[in-house]
Amino acid sequence: MESRGDSSSFSSPRAYLRALAQTPARLARRAGSVSTSREEMSRVRSRSGPSMARTLRWFDLVGLGIGGMVGAGVFVTTGRASRQCAGPAVVLSYAIAGLCALLSAFCYTEFAVDMPVAGGAFSYLRVTFGEFAAFLTGANLIAEYVLSNAAVARSFTAYSGTAIGISYTKWRLTVPGLPKGFNEIDLVAVAVVLIITLIICYSTRESSKVNMTLTALHILFLAFVILIGFSKGERRNLTEQGDPRSPGGFLPYGAAGVFNGAAAVYLSYIGYDAVSTMAEEVKDPVKDIPIGVSGSVVLVTVLYCLMAVSMSMLLPYDMINVEAPFAGAFRGKGGWEWVSNVIGAGASFGILTSLIVAMLGQARYMCVIGRSGVAPAWFARVHPGSSTPVNASAFLGILTAAIALFTDLDVLLNLVSIGTLFVFYMVANAVIYRRYVVVGTTDPRPTLSFLSAFSLTSLLFALIWHLAPPGKPKYFMLASCALVALVVAQLFHFTVPQARRPEFWGLPLMPWIPCVSIFLNIFLLGSLDGPSYMRFGVFSAAVGLIYVFYGVHASFDAEGDLSVGPKCVEPVKEPEGVENYSLKV
């Protein structure tokens, strides 16, 4: 067995070179190492020092979910998805993406109830597939949050300009010589991000109260927009284009356009993922988390669909302003300019709530990644006064502000969508694996074989759908893939028994719900363009290098650091009514 010695791998250049020479052995030891629920909730959590206060209830989670999702979805991606992908059928795109998000939310809920810690998908994969898979997913999550928050912050400038009647272009400074997409400096977006960073560092409970108030007002605003759209819009806009040269009909780009739109608007649903990271601060995880996570997704999906129909009725899809679709619908209409101003103000208002929730979530992910040892422990510290991860919040807030300063919305959204779909796909696989495999007791090969076969069949279906020319051969191949997937799932269901039953809340219809989630996530991944995959591949390769040259060595040091433990900090306070949480493995 490799000796750790008394010094850190990073204590000196010589120590680091010695650690690099031992990289293969450390990778073999750490990359597939699996944590347990008990470790995540006790020894690992203790590395943050003071505990996060358990102050949130189900209505806080629903409010956080709605606040986190609505602003980012309707007011950033709807116009682009409608005009460039789905046309008026963008309402179907939102319904499909909402179904996919709801199924993923069920998967998240089982993990969050069983293991109420702040790590979300990172922790779920760490106890299922090991450290490297968790690190890759966690890095994608952090990138997803930072990039989407930067995109949303820049859209705040566009809507604020609409609210006061000044074009957002006058608020941005164009810098000659920089590449297009990176040459517009947005100081307003930077200020918004930094102010919210200060708010979330202060108190989670107070942040929730502010969010609840703003979200309640925001729902009233959404109802106003929906009523205006249905009362002042025209039904013919649902089937007619503004420019005769554009494709017409409710489905101007066909079924493929609807699914392309669903992949594009999937960004809208990352808010519930942020809610799952608040599990460590929930009073009664067994009751509150299922209602908070799933309930918020259902309510938001309904709101999205109503808003999408409203927007499509106001203007033909090919005349929608992609930067500010709702506010732009009333420009130039005599007597209705005031509605455009109100929409701009309300959209700005909703974007602020989504930023609050998303920035709460990204900080908790970073905090738990720091706890795990694959990132500096500095990120894991919880402030004893505010009971918030101040270091992680401040670092990611500054990083988000820096990206929002100069990066255009178009550059950000596709990479965010692919990261979101990848993470949700991994969590769906993890919930099946955890149900059917107990490390050291159950043979994992049947479950891994099933997951591989089902994913491969789903991938083949997606490739045929997107690449094969229309015709009977295509539909025959699609039907064959669907049949094979159903047979594989049915055989697995009847031949492989479940090795673990959730003690508190379990996903129903196992393994069918996570299987559908796997299929939908793969299918939507197939809707994204080539450059998105190139950016994702480059980013994932960079993450792998960071793990090899830093993460595995930091994790190896943390594994041997026996000085960190519950005796050094406050005892772990268990959720109300759930006395046995820390005793479960």
C-alpha cells in the first residue's frame, strides 16, 4: 500500500513531483472510490466546520423552485427557441422539456430524501459511481450554473432598458478588436451579480424570505402577461408567419424543430436542481423535499406553456425579438407601449429571483466539492455567523460577474444545455444503479450491462431520428429501436431483483421512470449542434486533466487526513422526525 508520509502532495515542488510519479496508483485507488450516505452526512459534512442551519420548509422550496426557474426560462430562451427552432409549437417544446425535468426531479428527490446534504448531483454520483464521475459531473454543474447565471444577468440589461425606454445597446460598451460575441462590455450585469452575491452570503433564511416575496409578486405579473396575450393576441399567429418567405403553420420546422426547441429551453428547468442543493437546510426532508422539488417543476411547466402560447399569439414567430420577446411584442402598437415597459420591468424582476436561487445552488455545489477533497478545502468553509458557504459564494459570484462582463448570450446557452442534459442523464443512471447494486454484496455487472445497453439503444434511436432521411425505412428502424429498449428494460425488471429499498421516499415504477428520463435526455442531447459537443468535449477533457494533476492528489491527501472529524466541530443536527438519518449506509 502506498505510504502517504507526513506532508501534503502540494507542500513543496518536490512533494508534488513525487505525487505525480504516483498518479497511476492514486487514480486506481481514488477514481472509482465510492463514498457512503453516512460518510457524506457526518465526516465529510464536518469539514465545513459549523453546520448550515435547517430553516426551510416545503413552501420555501416551492418558492425557490419557481423563482429559480421562471426568470431564466421565459425571459431568456423562449424567443430564441420559438424563432429559430420550433415556431408557435414552442409550447410543445416546453411541455416535453418539463416532462423530462419532472422525471429527473423524481430521481433527484429519492437521493435528496435519503441523503439530505448540499451536494446535489455531485454527492449522488459520488456514492454511486465514484469520485471521478462525481468530479466530472460537479465541474459540469458549476460551469452550467456560472454560464447560465452570466447569460441571465446580461438579459437583465436588455429588459431593464425596455422598462425605462432606453435600448440595452446604449448600456453596453463595444470594444473594438475583440471577437464578436465577446466585445460588448455589460457593467449593469456585473453590478447585479455582485449585489446578489452579498445577499446570499448574508443568510439563507433571509434570502428565502426575499425570494418568496418577489416570487409572489412575480406570479401576479405572469398572470397579467398571460391575460394580455390571450385577450390582445390573435389566434392566426399560431399558424401564420409574418414573412411569406418563412415556413408556415403551427409546426414550421416540423417535429425535429420541437425537439430542438425542447433541448434549447431545457436551461429553463435547472432551478429545481438548485432546490435539491438546499436539502441540508430543510427542516423535514422526508415531507418537504418531494413536495418542494416536484411541485415546483409541475407549476413552472404550466406557467411556461401558458406564457409560450401567450407570446405566440401576440406576434408571428418570425417577428419575435429574440432578446426580449414579450416586451418587444408591444413595440410600435399605438396605445400599448406602456405594456412593453411593464413587461420589461416585470421580466427584470423575475430574472433577479432566478439569479438568487441559482447562485445559492452553485455555492452549495462548490462547498460540497470542497468537502470531498477534490477541490481546496477553503471552498467548504461555512461561516459561523451566517451559516452560509461564504467562500464558495464569493468566489463563484466574482467568476460569474467576470463572464457576464463580456460574453454574449449566444455563446453561453448551448454549452449550458448540453451540461444540464448530461448531469440529468447521469443522475437517472445513478438512481437505478443504487437501487439494484450494493457495493460488496451485489454483482454490479447485470445492472451496468443493462444501463449500457439501454443507453446505446437510446443513442441509436436519437441518431436515426436526426440523421436518417424520411421514409419507411427510417420509421421501421425507429420502431425497432424502441422495441429493443422496451424488451431490454422488461428483461432487466424481471430478472434482476432490487438490492435496496428506500427507507423514507422511493421513486415509483422502478426502473421505468428513470429509463424514460435516460431516453429523453439522450434524445434531447441529439438535438444539439456539433459546436456544442466540441465545447463540451474540450471542457470535459480539461476537467479530466485537472482531476489527474490536482484533484486525485488532493483527494488522496484528504483520505489520509485523520485529523478532520466530528469531534473537531459541532455535532450534526438531524432533521426533525428523522432520527436515523446518520445511521444509514
